[in-house]
Amino acid sequence: MQTSFTPEQLRDPDMRESNRILRTCVHCGFCTATCPTFVLLGDELDSPRGRIYLIKDMLESGRPATPEVVTHIDRCLSCLSCMTTCPSGVHYMHLVDHARRHIEETYRRPLPERLLRRLLSLLLPYPGRFRAALGGARLGRMLAALVPGTSMTAERLRAMFRLAPSALPAPSPMQRPQVHRAEGKRRGRVALLTGCAQQVLAPSINEATIRLLTRMGVEVVVTHGQGCCGALDHHMGHHAPAMRLARANIAAWSAEMEDGGEGLDAVVVNASGCGTMVKDYGFLFREEPAPWAERAAKVAAIAMDVSEALERFGYAPTREPPGLTVAYHAACSLQHGQKITALPKDLLKRAGFAVKEPAEAHLCCGSAGTYNLLQPEIAGKLRERKLGHLERTHADLIATGNIGCLTQLTGGALPVVHTVELLDWMAGGPEPGAVAQARRARREAMAEQGAR
Ligand code: SF4
Ligand code: SF4
């Protein structure tokens, strides 16, 4: 694609990068067929190619974002399916990130939307605030059906209340800053990103990760000062808070890696949306003054999804196969963002599960960070489509590697669990609640069949 940025514009490193990305696109349109919003809406401007044109025009002109551009960029899930499909290697992720930042800097959203985005930014990345807010949201959940109107704001409020869980698990002491010693001879030392929303919604995921790794001889450090990876803000175009959160993590992990620390073999991330972000810290901080660019690159270089860490340290189950079939839901951030496709399924099979894959496994479930709150209609349609495919596998339960997908898919016919909880169970950990639920459903189905 030809571009016409001025030399002055190209002095900006973000613009230089976007120019480079735009020039790799050959407008072939292969990406449209695998883009969830194009599949649903059928509008070229809701396809990757259409969005690339819109972004090019917006950035080249240097003008503030228009409502039309904002509409189509906001509808993008950042699922990165287009990056998997693209034969030319267009780095759509960095391009759309730049576009979102430009939008936030130049476009004034309507007041209700500004307030909602600010609220999400103030609550979600902070576990204490998020927990308190969910307490109120549980009351809201009961009132969700009473929210009047069909406006976008009313839809968003209903979506927020619907997604709030009916009960919250107690906070886990294992997630507090501390060192979890390895069992037996120490074979490795890793930092665990305990995350923000995940540690409130499902502390069992971090608990399973810590149990499993320490049992495998890996010391797990939960460092002081780490927190949200910054992705929630980053995907809303809130650059400054995203960088502040990322910098705090880089500082916390660098303290372990640099002189005086005990060293790290990996930074383990068990929410794949966060993993994609942490692996991109090197790019995000590339222009930052010393020591940040170098520190960020080092952190990014050792960041691993939990499935990669389990493979590296030699996961081996100890229980007999449970006789359960798992439908594996590939989170977009894992399959498209990190290109980790076979490994989680291989680990599940090694653990003794029969693994099935749904049709259209490449399409997003509609979760996408805050997307299901900001674009509830599209997110709802994608959820129904995904649940339909997952249920048609006739599996006992769904496994996935991302808390966003887990929350989005909960409430369908099949229980949903994080992959690591199943792997931990098969290696001596407690049975996940979703498994008990799946076994109960199977017993009931058999009893019903017997009664016929
Ligand atoms: S597949 Fe790649 S090169 Fe082709 S239009 Fe899409 S982004 Fe451009
Ligand atoms: S990131 Fe996903 S929704 Fe956005 S353009 Fe690419 S395929 Fe479409």
C-alpha cells in the first residue's frame, strides 16, 4: 500500500511504525473472511482491510478522528485473527493500538461513554476497587432486567450487570506478595503475574498455577509492586495509565532479575490477554529512556504463557485419566496473539482428557477485554455463536486459557474452567468445581435417559 506521510510526521516513532505496517499491506482482502465483525456485519469498513484504509487516512491527514472512524475502530475486537490470516505479515495489532491512541487524543466521545470508559479504567485494573464494585453490581444484576431503554448506554449497563458474578470467591492468601518454595530440588524460579480482575473473579486459577509449578520443582514469586498488565487501558487507547501499570510490573520483575535479586527463568502469565501484552512490553517501551527500554525487552523476552512454562518444566500427570471430554476454546490472545495453538490441547491430552475442538475455532467469543461491556450487541452475538459450536462438540466441559473468555462463556449449557486447573487436578490438585458440575450434569442426563 502506498503511503504519503510527510518527513515531519515520520519523525514520530509511532507514525514511522504505522507507515511501515501500512506499506506491508497489499490489499488482498484474505483477512476479511476470518474477521468476526466482517463475518457478522458484512461491511467492508468492519473488516481489517477497511479499517486499515480508515486508519491510513486518519493518520496521514493528521486530522482528529471522525465519528465514522471511531465507530469502526471501536467495533474491532483486537482479536488478531487477521494477523494469523494475513500472508504479508501486516502487524495489525500495533497499527490499531496506534489508531486507538490517536482517537483518544483527538476525539471527544459523548459524555456517558467518557464516563463509562473512565469508570472501567478506574475499577478493573485494581483488585480492591473491582471487588468492592462487584459487591454493588450483584445488586445491579438483580435489577438488570429493569434498566429501561434500548440506547447503547442502557445496553452497556445491562451487560455490566449480567457479567457480574452472583457470588464472589474469597480472596486467596496465595496471591499476596511472597515466595512459594519449590517442592524437592529447585529446578527453576519464576515470577507469576497474578493479574487484576482474574484474581478477584477466579483466584483458583492462580492457586492451581502455583500448586502445579511448585510441585514440579519451580519456585514461584509473587512480587511486591506488580499488578494489572495495562492491557485493559491500552486497548481503550489510554496510553499513560497503561504505561504506568506496565512500568510498575517491569520494575517489580527487574528487581528480581537484576543484581541483588535471585534471578528469574520466566515471568509466567496465566491469562492470555495479559500474556500478549507483557510479551509486547519491549515494543511499547522501545523509545523510553534507560533503563526502561532494556528492562522491558528483558521482561518481554522471558514472558511465558503458563502452558509454555508447564512444557518447559516437564508437566506430567499423576492421576488416572478421568474419562471426561473437554471442548477446548482457543482464546484469541493465545492462538492469534501468541501463536500458541497445539500446546494447551497436547497438555490436556497428556493429562488424560479427550479433547474436542469446536467449528470456527479461529473466531472470537466476544469477550476481548472490555469489549463485551462496550459493544454488548456484537459481543452477545459472538458469544451465542461460540457457545453453539462448543455445545455441539458434546463435550462434558469447556477449557480455556483466558479469564475474559471464561467469564464470557460462563452461563451456557457447559461448565467452563481454566486449562491449568484441569492440569493441576490431574497432577494431584483438588477437583475443580466445573468438573463436579460436569459430572452432575452427566449423571442427570443418564438418569433421564434411563427413565425414558
Ligand atoms: S490479508 Fe494482510 S495484506 Fe491482505 S488486505 Fe488483509 S492485512 Fe492487507
Ligand atoms: S483484530 Fe479481529 S475484529 Fe479487528 S480487524 Fe482483525 S480480525 Fe477483525
